[in-house]
Amino acid sequence: MIPPDDNDRLDDSPEALKKNLINKMPVTRTTIWMIVIALALTPCNAQKSKKMNDKDKNNPLLCDIETGMCELPAAAEKDSVKQITVRDKPVKIIYFTDPICSSCWGIEPQLRKLKLEYGNDIDMEYRMGGLLPDWSYNSGGISQPSDVAHHWDEVSRYYDMPIDGDVWLEDPLASSYPPSIAFKAAQMQDPEKAIIFLRKLRELLFLQKKNITKWEYVEQAAKYSGLDAAQLKKDYEGEAPQRFSEDLELARKLGVRGFPSIFFADQQGNTEFVYGSKPYPVYEGALLKLYPGAVKTDYATSWEKLFEKYPTLTVKELAVLSGVQRAQAEAQLESLVKEGKLRKIITKNGSLYSIEEH
């Protein structure tokens, strides 16, 4: 198949998305239920004020920024978390997220630190949750993409992670399903590169205001992360929609109510659950409760070593990972930019620093 032109979008219309999911699965009662779940899972209700009324909570793009909870309109029925299989490492982590979930972007510093300190003891598996099927709703004061812009600006300031909400004014996304399916296609090639791919998609969206349902940006993220873009396109149109629907079904079985949702499980079937954006000790505590013998890695905290591991960092990420105050981290990054050792992407709500062309 010939890839679409740069200006083409991945087909993200509700009709196309529904058809794509249906075409990849046999038409059975289970299939129909999975499709219903796929269209009903509307999580991370993005960024709002300290108190939200019930109407607000029904909107998938309004979150409580203090708790980091991005709740579904109705909680899914919880079957059992004992179905989580733990094999290679003492603790398995299942992370339900979405490429456009701003609260998930807000916990990047915590998750990066968790991997650095306890990577030898944890196996983290990324699952997609289906935040925004389409815009066929009107609730909580949000009825069109432009209504989201100031909410993203607010959450950016609260989490101290750069987000420019103007993407919803300039080139709004019709759905989060296309980049979610693209992520599943990336996982089919290489799970580790898929995480880099997801990070790049989020940087393009949150900082550069790019509509990541467009193929040109999906392709850019694929090439950046070392994936075969042509194969990703083939998998996107092939098996990836089925894998995405399986993620949605697992979310239902585990009772996922929104994003971020993180399950910790050990080899004995014990589990811990962390919901929403939480400080680092909460994630670390969940791990240590299941596996008290986990050994914290004393990783190198110099800026060179951190950028070697993570080629792009925000001020908050450097502060969290190096264990210094925010002001000190920002001063160090700005000094490195002046010395020509780092590059800087500036947004109205903060900056991203990199050791390479970005």
C-alpha cells in the first residue's frame, strides 16, 4: 500500500474507527460488546478546577487536577485482577494510558524515576484506554475542541509539565483512537521503541501543537524511535485495531475508571492499584508493599547520564531525576543551552530540553 501524503490524516472519523474495529474481529456477541466498550471508554476528563460537579465528571476531557483523577462517566464492572500474569521479574506493572491524556503526561517524571531506580525488579506493560472516541457528546461545558484549550493550559501549570492547549484552537484532534492504534502497531515491532514512539507523539502534541492523528506526525515519531514506518502503517491497517480492542476489553475486566490507572502485581497474585497522578513515593510504596526485597539502583544523576538515558527532559523531570530543587535544575538547563550543549523547545507554558535536533 502507498502511504498517504504528508497532509493526509489517518482516517479518524467515528464511522471509520468503528468499521476498522469491526472488520478486524469476528462478528459475535463478545465482539459487539467489545465495540460498545471501545466507544464507551471515555476517560481522562482533562483539567478543571479543584471541585467538579457530577456533570463535569461525565466529560472525558475534564480531570480533577489536584487528585489527577480522570474518571469515566460510569465505572466499569471489575472482574478480577488475578488474571495478571507475572513471569520474568518480581513485579509486573500494567499502565493504562492514552496518547492525549494530559494527566499521564504529568506523571512522566515519576515513571521515569521508577524505571531508573527499580527497573531490575519491574516489568512495565503499556495499555491503551481509549480516551476520546469522537466528539459526539456535550457535557461538563465541553462541546467542541476549542473548549479544551484553557483546561490544558491550567493542568500544565499545575503539574509543571509544558503543555500548549492551543492545539485545540489551531488543529484539533477528532479522536485519540488513531494514535492509540498506532502505538499498538509500534508495540508489535518493538515494545521498548514503542515507549519512545509514544513519548515523541506526546511531545509533538503537547509542546509543538501537532495533530497526531495525521500520518506525517505518526511517521515522524516512528522514524525518531527507530521503527519501520512502512511496517507500522501496514500493522495499523492490519492487526493493531484488534490489539487496541483487546486493551479496551482488559480495561473493562480490571475495572479501569480513568487514566492514569496503574496496576502492580506480584507472582503470588497480590496486587496494588494507583489511580490518578500521585507523588513518586506512592508508586514506590505500591512496589515495595508487594516486593519489600526490591533493591533501589543508585543511578548516575549527572545531566550527561540522564540525557543519555532520556534524550529529552523538562525542568521538572531533571529536578525529580537528579534530586535537586526546581530552580537549580532550570538554571543548569539554561546554562547548558547557552553553552550549546542542549537545545530548547519553548512553549508558553514551559520548555523541553534535548541533546539532539528535535
